Amino acid sequence: MIILGLDPGTHRIGYGLIKKEGNNFHFLEAGLLKIQTDPPQSFQEARSHLEKIVKKHQPERLGIEKLFFMKNQKTAMSVAEMRGVLRLVAVENNLNLFEFSPNEIKLQVCGDGGADKLAVTKMVKLLLNLHDQKFIDDTWDALATAYTAACQPHHLQQRA
């Protein structure tokens, strides 16, 4: 099973792809979708980038981080709108959609819902055997989200 994890943002969307075979997890690809335009064109740009990844890897599941509390309401609204676009790609491609709060991801990856970013990165490196990889936080968060989605029982999916 191939799983795509996303860490949504307005101009940077982290993505990570992993493969689960039995109880084994394998890293496939990770990176950053850099969105050069502003809304509403940015939605089309993000959709296009994501559809290329989905077409290339054909994931079965998509895990996405839920919006958490943000101090800046304008930023929160923009990220929420982008999440909608990303979820639409899941619907249009019949992906099994899983959504998690940051605390749920930290709990699954680290065993502690209050873990910091460094702990999450360290555990993702360990879980996926990525000791020498260097990514930015958005990408590590996306890989953590993919891992969390991979660990969920099939019956918990939210049909996109």
C-alpha cells in the first residue's frame, strides 16, 4: 500500500510518500510543493502539482494534517482553503482520506502527543531508515502524517 502524507500551507506544501508492506515501511519520495501564485490561482497550481504526484505514484491513502489553532486568522483561513483543494484532489482520485491533528501525529510517531518537532523528525528518520536525509520541517511533517495514515486500520478511513 502506498500512502501520501501532506503538510498543507499556502505557499509551501510538504509531501511524503511511503510504502507499507506488512509491518515494514519504505520511503519512496518526499519534497516540497512550492506555490508561486496567490489565491485563487494558487489553488489551481497546488492541485496540478498534487495530481502529478498522485498520477505518478498512485497512492491508496492520503493523510493530511488538520488545521490547528493559529494566531493569525487570515493565515488560518488561507491554509483552510488550501486544505479544501488538497482534499478535493483526494475525492477526485478516490483516495482513502485520513485527517489528523498535530497531537495525533506526534502520538502515533513518538508515543507522546506533546513531542516537539525535533523528536518527530528523529523518530521519522528512525522509522523510515532516513538517517542521512535532510529535509525541511514541512517535509518531515508530511512523512510523519503519511506514517500515521499507514498505521490506521482500514475501517477508520474517511471516504474522500
